[in-house]
Amino acid sequence: MGNRLSKIATRTGDKGSTGLGDGSRVDKDSLRIQAIGDVDELNSQLGLLLCDPLESALRETLLSIQHDLFDLGGELCIPGYTLVNDGQVARLDQLLEKYNADLPPLKDFILPGGSHAAALVHVCRTVCRRAERNIVSLGKSETVSEPVRQYVNRLSDLLFVLSRVLNRTNGGSDVLWQKDRIRDT
């Protein structure tokens, strides 16, 4: 693994480039750095969500996802290095099945909102989708492992399901889009 930083203000990025884990330098606005930044933002948003009261099993799930996202960011930071594996993707599939099992079928579109925790999960979901878009874009010009792409795709699905679970856990329900509402003219 790469070197640990012993000081944070290195000043090596003052001219718009940053170092990757393999020692190479890239522009701070490169697709790779955008993807890494989105994964970091997602992890930070999950950290904010974890400040809310959550049941212990869900808290452990989210902490595990945070660790996976750190692995994913590490893989993106070191071109050619692999950290995310099929088992991590399979775990998300199992979680999707578990958390989706007791939810009523969707008949309408859902608006982000409901409980505070559910709204935060919706923010996480949208950041995850942005990370996925940037990872896909990066994969068009550089190698990105299949498990990395699969992981962020499954994670955004899981986050949507968790928003629904959290609305029910907190005594509410989904906030439904009302297609026939009266619109301002």
C-alpha cells in the first residue's frame, strides 16, 4: 500500500496536480480524481447519516460499506491495483434482498424525503449515482475493474431501498410523487 502522510500541507498540489497512490501525478480535475472525490463525498455523507440514531444492524452495515468505499477509493487511487472483489458485490446483493423483503411493492415514484435519516440516505444515493457516472466515464479511457462498477451500481440501489426502510422504521412512509396534483400556472 502507499505511504502514509506524515504531514498534510505538502504544497505539491499548488499548481493543480495531485499524487496518486502509485506515485504518479494527475491533474486535480481528471476523471480519476473526480471519481475518487465522489466516492470520498459519498463516504462523508454516510458518516453524516451515521450521526442519526439507527438500529445496530443497519449501523454495522453502513460502517462496513464505509470501509468498502475506502477500499474502492484506494483502488481508484492506485491504477492497476485491485481491492474491491466479487464478494463485496455479492454482500450488497444479499443486503438488497434482506432489506427489500418486507417492503411493499412500488406503485408510484418516490420523492426524496420523509424522515431525516431517509432524506440523508437519498442524498447518499444521488452522490453514489454521480460517482458511478464518473467511474463509467473513467472506464472509457482507463482500466476500471468490473467489481468497482458493480459495487457502486448495487450500492445506489441499496441506498434507495434503505431510504424506504428508514421511513418505515421511523413511523412514516414513502413520500409519493403526485402526478395528478394541481400545478401552479
